[in-house]
Amino acid sequence: MAIINVTADSFSGDGCPDLGSALLAAERAVKEGAEILDIGGESSRPGATMVSEQQELDRVVPLVEALAPLNIPLSIDTVKPAVMRESIRAGADLINDIASFRAPGALDAVCGSSAALSVMHMQGEPGTMQLAPSYRDVVAEVRSFLDERVRVLLDNGVSRQRIVVDPGFGFGKTLDHNLALLRHLEVFGESGFPVFVGVSRKTMLGAITGRDVRERVFAGAAAALLAVQRGARIVRTHDVAATRDVLRVWMAVEADRPPGLAA
């Protein structure tokens, strides 16, 4: 899953300030091997402030409409019910909600659709989530939260086939919390839902490597590989080509023959 940020304040420094640059970024990601595009019109980095509903609609919906003819699955990273609803109308295939559909009206906006839904764990909210995150048992608490949000979706008529779960790396977690979640990622797959992971260029990788956000490509690819080895089905990344190549090498070794060659 390639990240397409239609914002000027993306933490990774690769935000697209207008429709034209966002289209170019999306086309490049597809050429590099992206199989899903994740479009966001509001930054969720630590300390971020919310943008208005209309501003987010103006950023996201025209891009969805422009990309729909490519016939590649489109994910929308939003917490706003109106953006969810209008994005689905425009052709979005997945709603990626860091607030797990807890905003008033969010369930009504998505449950009656056919869109896939990603529920994510976040302690607090983007403006304050990294001030003092605390858990007794981060793996158990995150798993319990995701199970509860999945149950809400199921009780509202969403089929199991539409749901994916995301432990929320970096969303109200310290480095130790993030490492524990990655180390025990298989726990989240035990529920039977596909596991969705986003660690690309995040602060946890900077803390480990000492590298600036733009220099975390190799660390991000390594983390994506570790996640897939532990059961992740979707990896969200700024660096599609590097992540794809790492995963293709691993899959070739696991298959005991190079991809594309006859058995």
C-alpha cells in the first residue's frame, strides 16, 4: 500500500500540495509496484491539528475521482464521516480510520457500503498521543481494543470479509511498545482478520537507526519484512520500490524458486 499524502505538512516530507502532484505520486507508486493507494488529506503525525471537513473533501474527493479509472484499489485515510461517505461515492474501496469509526456518524457512513474497513488502535489523539503513552500490557490491551471495535462493526451488519485490523504503530506508543507489538504481531492475526501494518519512516525507526526521516528507507523495508513474516497482509509504505523488492526476494526464497520462473 503506497502512501499518497495530499497535505503540505506530512511528517515524512513527501506531501503533495495539489491534485497534479498527487496524481504524479500515485502513478509513480503504481509503476513501482503498489497494489493499493492510501490517500490522506489530513496529517495524523504526532502534534498534528485537524483541518476543516471541506478542506479535506476538496483534497481527497477529486483525487479519488481522478484515480478511479486506474482500477487499483483506493484506500482513504480519514476520521471524518462526510469524507468517508463522499470518498465511497467517488469510488474508494477501503476506509482507513485511525479512530476506528468512533466519531459520531462514522458507522452510519460506512456500514451500509461495500467498502473494506480498517480499524486501528490509537491511545489518545494525534495532538497529544505521544506525550506520555502508558500500558500495563500493550499487546493484550491493543488486541482487546481491536476485538471490541471489530465486534461493533459486526453488530452493525459489516461482513467479516470487509474488516482488517491495525495495531497502530506510533499512535500513542513508545519505542518499547512498538517493538513489543512487532515482536508479537502474530497475536493480531489470531482473530482471523487480515493484519494491516504501517511503520514506514516512523519515529521508532529513527530511534533505532539514528537516521533522519528521509533516510529510513532501508529500516522501513526491514520492518515491513519482519511484519509480513509475522503475519501482516498489508504493509503501508512511503517507499514502494524498496519494500516490494525486499518482499519479492523473501518470497522467492520461501518459494524455493525465483518469481516468474516455471516450477
